[in-house]
Amino acid sequence: MTDRKEFRDLAEPERAHEAIASLDLSPESESVALTEARGRVLAERFDAERDVPGFDRASMDGFAVKARDTFGADEADPTVLDLVGEVHAGTEPDVEVGEGEAVEISTGAVMPPGADAVVMVERTDYVDRDDGTGVEIRTAVAPGDHTMLAGADIAAGQRALGPGTRLTAREIGLLSALGVDEVPVRGTPRVGIISTGDELVRPGNPLSDEAGQIYDVNSYTIAAAVEEAGGDPVLYPHAGDDYEEMERLLLEASEECDLVLSSGSTSASAVDVIYRVIESRGELLLHGVAVKPGKPMLIGRFPDSAYVGLPGYPVSALTIFRAFVAPAIREAAGLPAPATATVDARMATEERYGEGRMRLMPTGLVEDEHGRTLAYPVDKGSGATTSLVEADGVVTVHPDTAYLAEGEEVSVRLFSPDVRPPSVLGVGEDDPALSRLLDSLDSPRYLPFGSREGLRRLRNGVPDFAVATEGAEPRSDERASGDAASDAESRSASTGSELASYVREWGLIVPPDNPDDIEGLADLVDRDLRFINRGTNSGLRTTLGNAVADLAEERGTTRHELVESISGFELTVKAHESPARKVAAGTADAGLGLRSTADELDLDFVPLGEERVRILVNPNREEKAGVEELAAALDSTLVGVLEGLSGVRP
């Protein structure tokens, strides 16, 4: 039996930062073409080797003159000079300006010999004279007016750019003006990325749900985050949990990269072997950090590279990367910390916590009716990848914090300076009509947590609107069966005004042609059929529960007795299509669902009734711009959306 690596002494986050800072991630400098230099960082000082401009030139269209010939000229008493030629940009002057003479000149053209100023064309006029064409000057100019002398932009030998300068369009312009076509820049840290775990499959390859396989999220998520931090990600093949293969890949990556990142295989498990590879082929600096999420973090070094082991769950891996690893990559690349990406907010709801270690809490943002920013926790568990896009940033919770009170001020470190709160935030029933409606809004966010959760959060004042089925609150007999939320959560309360509502047909989704001849709810009770249900927060689940209660009353029995007779009643899945997909896959004979879903997936449908879906607005947010946009969309597009779905009507 293999010994398990235990997390006995978790390091404080400060020690983890120090350990990563001690690693050498800096790559060798390199030269790149100017066309590829944007965003790179200069590796050394850059001095100008020539004047820019390299000649005295006109800074506007007009006439090159000797300034002293214009002294005293004005609108009332102009001076007339002889016009002796012209000079255009990009040509060498073939004329010299003598006393009393002028030369027509274009912007950017070389100043002809003898001229020391330019009179703008707007203050001149041509005049015909017996001895030829002249130019009337109606203003006086001083030497140097409307000209740019050689080296005025930057002079030969002058320090043009210093080491560490990040090359943007401005610096690229200066370098091109100096004739530079190749630039010495700091190397981009190469970061090898290895995802481990026998259950992982790369996207694009076949996936076996029966074997418990999942797609490799971390390789692509972390690669994108490495690029955002200024690194060059290199994806290596999936390692599995085999020691020899993992050792081979880690050593290969360490020879080719400045930093090696792995995700997974860092927790205290018999199959988690990465820390053993590090200990045997390099140096393990740290194993385990007092932070949530991300306790099982590894930090070490190989002979030729640095190493950091990230947790396996995507949310944990990305959170730890951003907090600990990204700053080190930016420093190695010579890039500054990103623009301030924190916002002050108030907690929209109370959040309790008491695990005694620092917590990096994924957080969503929403604006209240006054435009003030509110924060709410987004925590479906570290394994939920949707938390990656539903969260806007992270709130750091001190280990001694027992809870964050509603209204308490917090600082949210945004995932990007570009992050903005959604225009409107909704919570509630998962519904195909609503999904289509949201497409017509500008940057909405909708959390399909079910009718009951939507109503609960609306009562707590977090979202702008909630979507719930009529009668989503369970009846007393349903609560007694243990199938419902607590009485406290289920009691009636003011949930604001109704923006709109519509009716959808619900029932049992069955295979094509209904091979088991299912006719209604009684078949689930009386026959040995495999059924799959929706989660307890779903309004559709409540509607079914009420129908079972009605059937029980007809039969003179209890709802609990009938529920016990339905094989799979407690087997629940998340989304409105999930039961139908189980039926289509052959793992269930019937599933709870909507007619529109059955038609969409080419399955058969046994109707059981209709239920009304209500869109309810937070009473304090009715005048919020996003809510007004939602209301306008409901007025203008709801009927059209419903017409595209079967079994749904206003």
C-alpha cells in the first residue's frame, strides 16, 4: 500500500508568495522584428543613432522665407516677395532663398537653403507683377516659426527608450522613425502546462460518461490565463496518474520551459504522485497552503525550471493561479501589474464562513437601483466550471472572519479591468422561452437555480428579477414529505410586481412512439418504469409533486406512499433538457419535462397539464435601466419568442 501524503502543516499564503518569488522564471532575452514587438518589453536601453527628423522641415503648407524679410508685415501693410520656386515633401530642394524671395513649400518638405521660417498659406496671396509672380505676405514671422529643425524630435546619441519599456503603438512609432527593424526584448516565459488524472479527455475526442470521463478544462483555462499574464503557454499531453509517465512529462517540460504548471494530483491521495516526482528529481519547497480554494498547492523547482502544482478543480486552479502564479509570470516577462482592477462593493446578502483559513471567495456583482455595486458569493463548489463565468472577481476573506454581514463593505479583485456588472441579474426557473428572450438583452446574467431559489433570493433583495412557476411554493403535504425547502423559505412574501407571464405545457417525455404506452402519472405509480425527475428547486418539480398529491387524494392514500412507488422519483437532474436526454440515451423510460423540449429532441410526449411561468421584478429595482430594458423586451418580443416554441402560449 502506498503511503499517503498528508497536509499536516499548511503554509500561510505569505509563505507561498515568498516561495514563488524565490523561483527563477526569467527567460533569455531575444531579438524580434519590429512588426512583432508590440506588447513586448525592451531588454536594454535604446539610443538614437540618427536625428529625427534628419533635416530641417516645414511643419505646414506655406512659403519658406527669410524671417527678417517679413518684419513689419501685417494685414494693412503686407510685404510682397519674389516667388522663385517650390519644394515638395520627399524631394531635394533645387532652389535657394535669397533676400526678398520666397519658395512655395509643402508640409514635411526639406527647408531650402537660405530659409529660416515658413509663412502659413492662409496668410498669403499670389500677386502678378511685371517681373513675374510674387507672393503677398500679410503677417510677420520669427526665425524657426512653422519649422521643425533636425533632431527636434530626438537627436542622435539621445536615450530613446529605457530597459523595461513596454512597447505600445507610441514606442513602435518612435523605433520605426529611427529606422529600427529589429528590437532586443525580454524573453517571454515559456510555461509548460500538464493536466493530470486518468479521467481527463482532451476536447475534440470521444468522451465516455459511463467510465466517468470529463473533458480537460484546466489545460485550456490555464493556458489562456498564462497568455493574459504575459507568458507563452505550451500544452503537453495528458499525463494520467501513472508515475513513470508523469515523471517523463514533467522532466521533458522542465527542460523546455521556464515554469511547469500541473493541475490535479496534488491532494492527499494514494494515486497522487506528483509531489514524489518533485522530491526525487528536484526540490519540493512547499506542499499545502492555508487558503480556500486551493489548499493542495505544490511549489518546487527542477534543475532547469520552476514548478507549481495547482489544484485539480477548475475554479480552484484558476483562482490560485491568478492569486499566486500570475504575478510571478508578469514579473519575469517584465510586465507591470495590470491596471487597478478592484471595486468597492457591499455584500448583497450575508455569507457565513468559519474554516480558519484564508478564503478566496468567487464573487458576482450587481448594481442596485441607485447604481451602487453589490457583491454576492458565487460558489457551486470548486468542481463547477460555470462558476468561472458567473463570477466577476474574488473577495479575500481573512481566516478569522466568521461571516460577512449583509451591507458590509468588501473589496472585490476583478478578474479583469474590463469586467462590468451585468445590465440585469435574474435568478430562477430554467426555461427555454426565457433563454431565447435573454438573447435580446445587452449583457444580462441569469442563474437557473430553480423557482424556489429564485423566489428566495428575490425576497432577500439580491437579483433584479426572478422567474418562477405559479405555485412554486410547495403545499403543506409536500413539505411534510421532506421534498421541499423549510417553512421559513417557503412562506409567502412580497416578491414585487409581475412583468410578464406565459403558460407552458408539461408532462412526461418518453422515447419516440412511446414504446411503453405510458398514458399518465398513474403508470409511473403502478408499473415498473424508470423515471427521472428535476431538482427540488425546480418549479416543474413542485408542479409534479402537486399532481402526485392530487392523485393520492383520489386514491385515498398519501403523497408519500405514491412517491415511494415511483422508481426514480428522487433521482434528479439539473436542467430542463436533462431528463429528456436521459430518456434519449435509454437510461430512463420517462422523464419530467416540457412539450417544447420533447419536440426539440424528437422525443414523444405525454401531456399532464399546464403551468404558468411568471417574471417578477425586485420592487426596489423597477427603475433600473436594465430592468426597464427587460420590460421593453418582454413587451416587444415575448409573443414572437413564444410562437417559436411548441406547448407555450401567452
